[in-house]
Amino acid sequence: MQEGNVAQVVLRTSGLGKQVSSPEGPLTILDDVNLEIRAGESVALVGPSGAGKTTLLALLAGLDKPSDGHVWLCGEDLTTLDEDGRARLRGKHVGFVFQSFHLVPSLTALENVMLPLELAGDAQARELARQTLAAVGLERRMSHYPKQLSGGEKQRVAIARAFVRRPEVLFADEPTGNLDTASGARIADLLFGLNEQARTTLVLVTHEHVLAGRCDRIVEIVGGRLVS
């Protein structure tokens, strides 16, 4: 994070709430969440299962719409945009790493990393994807398909795909959750190393205390409300 804590705010919420219907009636997932995250900051969202961590991540990224309040991402109010507008903003500013990798099984590692570049019309897609895969140590696995890769290798491909466009904000949802301890530690080192190099803002959902402790700040959610 930039010195003096004077970096611009890249994510901000005001009175953010999310309710869903249930057989018992309306169910509140998030209630009156007010949060600011600055450029270059790494923030861990922690809390018990069902606390609302992943819902908050989805709202911050514009993958879902709140029932109440507002979310600003890189200066734009997500709550005023339609689905196409939110997708455009994500494509411009955001990268994702998920617990379950979300690789396209019919594409090689290289093609998976090229995909967001090709969708953006980048003429250098192949070369940039090669460079990024080499940066995560997969220069010898570029032509392999996901089914031919280990869990740790799949997550490295997913991280390369997330970083290849140099996003301003990276959202990671339990990025080590499907990995053994050793592979998870290597992925964490890679994630934080690349994040520091790229000066990306990192928002991380995790239940792992060690991983959360590596972030600049920990935000705890209990019962849909921020408690720290």
C-alpha cells in the first residue's frame, strides 16, 4: 500500500445491504455495510460460514446487485449500471481468482490465459499470455489442458489469467481452499508476490488465518455486519 495512506479509494460502499427471499420470509445476508478500500491495499474478508463474505465480494465486483445502498468501483457507481455496464467495468478494471479455478476445459493453459485478452481485442494476446504463464512457473505446461494439470497448477493458470490484463482490483474467493497445505502456501506466495509487483488492490475472502494475516487489513463479518 502506498505510504501515508493517501492512495485513492478504489472501492467504497455506503449503506450496503442484501436481502433474499426464503420460505420463512425475507432473509438479510448483509446489513448496512460501509467500507473503503484504497489503491494498492490488500484486504482480507473473514468471518464464519454464512456470514456474508462471498456475497459482499460479489457486490463489490458487480456480480450481483444490492437490495440497499451503493457500491463505487474505480469511481463509478455500480448500482446505477445495468448488467452490460457492470460487465464493461469489470473487464476494464477487475480480475478474479476462485476456489474452483473456473478454467475452460476445452482450452489449453495458454488459451485460457489468452481468453480475456482476446475478448478485449488485444493483438498481443498470445505473447502476453506466454509471458504471464512463465511468470507463474508454467512455461513447460502451456499446451496442457486443465485435466492434465494438478490443482496447484490449475490455480497458477487461473492467477495468470487474472493478472494478464494488469487489473486495478483483484478479487480472490478462497484461492487456496481446494489445495493441500504445501500447494496452498506456494499459491499464496505467488498471489501476494504478483500483487505487490503489479500494485494491484487485493480483496480476499478466506477462512485461513495465516493467509488473512498477510493482508494489510482484516475486515471481519458476522451475521451480515462488519464488526472490525
